[in-house]
Amino acid sequence: MEEPQTSPNVPEHSPLIIKPSEETIPEQDELPQIKEEETVFKEGGANGYGWVIVAVSFLCNFVLDGIAYSFGILLPSMQKDFNVGNGEIAFVGSVLAGTYLLTGPISAAACNRFGIRTTCCAGAAISGLGILSSRFCTNLHFLVISYGVIGGFGLGLMYVPSVVSVGQYFRKHLSLATGICVCGSGVGTFAFAPLQGYLVQHYGWRGCNMIVACFCFACIALGLLMVPNPQVVEEEEDQQKKSFNFKILKNPRFILLMLGNAPWVMAVYASYAYLPSLAISEGLSDDKASYLIACIGIVNTIGRVLSGWIADLPQISPLILTMLAMLLASAMPVVYLFCATYTQFLLISAGFGLFLSAVPTATSAVVVTLIGTQNLNSGFGILTFVRGIAALLGPPIAGFISDKFGSHTYTFISASGQIAAAGVVVGIVFLLHKVHINRTSSPYSRL
């Protein structure tokens, strides 16, 4: 076929003629370079505002987990007020903790649809209203609804934004930043327990809840500070077009991660619930037995910062760190059975808290590794939901085992087995992801 000839009667600059030119058409391989220069990600955001987000997230975790984990302080006065049994009044705290975690997918969908700031502020307002309204309860059913369901739902809406907001500002130091913000959970537990004890002693549980509600309302101001990173705001707007990305549930590696998280959470919550009883059965006083949980929390808080720093090292995979942490932690519950002195219990508790710290710290990095940063909200939300179900099931199943065999021996043996199984599953996820990377050259993250 002959090439078309330009008519001499038509000027060369006429729009009817398409004339290739090296000056007007850049080389194709130059285009990505220009785009890359325009979208360079600045770690920590402009002017380091990402660290403000870390501080805000720390304070949100301080409040919401401080409330969730300190419910035991309210138990005696609530039980006396409503004249009910231990199981009935404890159900209120279980509903709050369960609702708080089970709200994960709803909170993630709200973050995608309405934004992180709006979701966090709404959660702060809802939790504040729920806890405040519990002050006027006249029966246990109203308390379960106001404090447990409404309060727990609001705390759940706060939780996901307080963790995933950090992911907008950090890539290289994501695990370290996440580790610092989730330290608020441990610090809040230490602070709220004595605070609520003081408030209950002087104002009763109703007056205490009025003051605690004010902490929730204060988180509205913290939510307003969760300003989206302008560098990723376009990506966030694309995500807000859909409430939840259900395609992540077709990712077999992410499904395996969810399944592996279930036995881990069940075992951890069961160990927390029955460790004091085990220690008392070995001759420790009630006070010393309660200090074991505090010891786990203190070391866990420190470990979260340390493990966050380790997870951000270029040669470290967050999946490998999670697997090793689970396998090491799996030895601790069964070792408890050989402890005979307070010092031995404290040392094992410190090790347990240290090894457990890496798992929540590396969670965001693991999710990003498997399904990408753009799916962090949805992935973290569904993972939190799975953990919520496991948290509800763990202690009752462990209690059934203890009742059946008449001791806590098999409960802690089972806990070790569950945590070890979770570690093995995460190891399988790592191998499958490595194969996937080799096949597809996916840019998601390092191995």
C-alpha cells in the first residue's frame, strides 16, 4: 500500500493533516517518568503533619480502649445497683467489647464513603451519647442497649479511623507510626482504671459515666484534626465512590490471614480472662494475680513501638515478623502451667506481652502487603470484624474446657496450640504471597 501524499494545495499546518513530529509527541517511556515526578509521596506529609495524625490517633485509642478495657471497675457498683449476678452484669461489658470490634466493616465503609474525619467525629458523638444516657438507666436491658450497643458502636466507629488515618501519611515508617498510635490503648488502660476507680468512689458509676462521656465528646475535636493527606486525597475520593471493596474477599491470601487471626484472638482473650484464676490456684493473692495483666499491658505497650521500628526495616517482612511473634508467643500459655512463684509468673507475662505486641503493630503493614494501600480501610475493617467474633467466642469456649476437665490446664494448652496454628497459617500466607509476587511482579510491598 502506498503512503498517502500531502496535497500541495493544503497548507502544512492545516488541521486536516496529522503529521508526526518528535517535538509534539514525546517518547512513551518518558510519560511515566513525568507522572512519577508529579506524584512523589512525601513521608509524613507536608510539614510533618503526619506526626500530628499519629498523636491524634494515640489519644483516640487512649480514650476508646481505656473505656473498653476498664469496664471491670464499674462492675461491683453496677451489680449492687441493679441487684443482678456476675454473669448478667458482665454481659454488658461483653456487648460493648463485641460491638466495638464487630463494627469494623461498617466503620471501614463509612471511612470510604464519608471520610475518616466524619466517621471518627460521628463515632465520638454516638459513644458519648450512649455512655451518657446509661447514667439514666433504670434496668439492665436499658444499660445493655445504651452502654453496650450504642456506646460500643460509637467506639467502633472511632477505632478504624484512628488506625488507618496513619496509613495516609506513612509508607516507609508505617509500622512504627502505627505502633506509636496503638500504644494509646495500653496507656489508656493504665490511666482509665484508676481514674474510673476514683470517680466511682466519689460520684458512683452514674457520675463516673457522665464524666467518661465527656472524654468521648472531646474526641470530636481530635477527629476534626484528621485532615486527609493532599497527596492521596484523589485516591481517597476514588475509594469513597464505593462503601466497601468486596473484591478483597476473593483474595485467597487475605482470606487465610483472616482465618489465622481467629484462633490467635480467641487464645489471647481466653488467656487474659483466666490467667488471674490460674495464678490464684497456684497460691498467689488476688492483688498479685491482677498485676500479671498489668505486666502484660506495660511490656506490650513498649513492645509495640519496638516492633514497629523493626517492621519498618527494609529487610523485614511484616508477615515474617507476625509469624515469628505468634510462634514465640505460643509457648507462653503452656509455660504458665509450670510457674510456681510470683516472679516466674511476672517473667512469663512480660514475655507474653512482648511477643504479642508485634501482631497489632504490623497489622496495617500486613494488610497493605496483601491487598494494597487503597484497600487498607476495607481490609482493616473486615479483619477487625473477624477479631470481634473471635473475642466473643474465646473466653466462653475456654470456660467450657475448664469446666469439663475441672482445671485450667487444658485451657492454656489449647491457647498455645491456637496461637501456634495462627503462626503457621501466617507463614503459609507469606509463602503464597511470595509465589504471587514472583508470578505477577506486583508492586505492593517488600518481602
